[in-house]
Amino acid sequence: NAGVMQNPRHLVRRRGQEARLRCSPMKGHSHVYWYRQLPEEGLKFMVYLQKENIIDESGMPKERFSAEFPKEGPSILRIQQVVRGDSAAYFCASSPQGAPNYGYTFGSGTRLTVV
Amino acid sequence: EDKVVQSPLSLVVHEGDTVTLNCSYEVTNFRSLLWYKQEKKAPTFLFMLTSSGIEKKSGRLSSILDKKELFSILNITATQTGDSAVYLCAVEGNEKLTFGTGTRLTIIP
């Protein structure tokens, strides 16, 4: 049973380009969460999705950022027209319905560098 | 706004020492408090606490929650160099986790 899979592991984009980050949750998990970790800071919640639904996007910047979790395929976090301040590690976590006793399972993250 | 505060921000001790990491929180609709260890990559799960006063233990690590005073501690006894990491505290409320900034623990051989 593979864990949460994120790709790519590292992504370099020039300012103004688009970044697409993918997250495949654990088998049987239908809830996906995206977090951003800026250098020397804690993880900050961005968005919570279930299949085909955005449940809570209160942590998403209002512009340039979007997320989806389609019926088939991975969850995608999309950042348009990236800027240097978007450079961070983006982590995805998944859980089955409700928080299980072992907590959320995190992927290894995608490290985005904007040059 | 939900808030999680960890202290100290960083801690340097010698191998064999015992350390206590602190986490205080303010969160709406508290559901659970979780501790994670983060080395280079993804946070790895340590403990999930939902009830006050019940200690959870795993080897040299233990943790306890006080829901009245809104804090938790993580203890590590007989520390080893492999314990060097950032320890993150997170609180679940309103179906999302709020993380503290972490405590960076460094163990000197």
C-alpha cells in the first residue's frame, strides 16, 4: 500500500511561469489537504478537498492559486504566474473520512524554487 | 484564528539528556493534537492525543495533553543523535490542522 505520492519532488520555474504540483493520496483515502512550508516556518494549511469538492480553501491566496481533486486522478495544486515568494515546500496529506488514530499521512513534498 | 505556539524554538543538548518540548494552543472545535518529527522530508507521525491526562508512550518518547490548560508536552529521554530534527505540534479543529513553527532539536554526541 503506497503512501501519499507527490510529484515532482523538485520543481524549478522562472517568474511568470505556471507550477503544477500533484498528489496521489493513499489508497482508500478520499480527503486531501495541501500545506505550504516556507523556509524556517511551520506548515501552513492551504486547502482541504474531497473528490470533486473543495471543502475549505481559507488558507489559499486569493489570486494565482487553485486546487482540484477530480473524480479520477491525483489532486493538483496549480500556481499561475509564479513569483519568488512562492518558493517553498508544498506538502500534501491524506486521510480517510474523519481523522484516524494514526493521524494524517503526509507525502514527501514538492520543493518549488522560483528563479 | 486558530493558533499553536511551540517552545523553545530551538534546543541543543548532549546525547543522553532528557528534553521536554512544549505546545500551547487556541483552536475552535478542538478535535485532537498531533506531534510530528520532521527531518529532511515529510513530517512523520509520532502521537495523536485526544484525551486529557493520558500519557502516550513510544520507546523513549512520551506525550501528554492538558485540555483544561490547552497545552501538550513531548518528552524524549536518553536522547540520541538520531533524535535531531524539528518537532512539530499540530492541532486539529474545523477539519484542518494548524501547525506550530516547530522546535529544532539538536543532539550533540
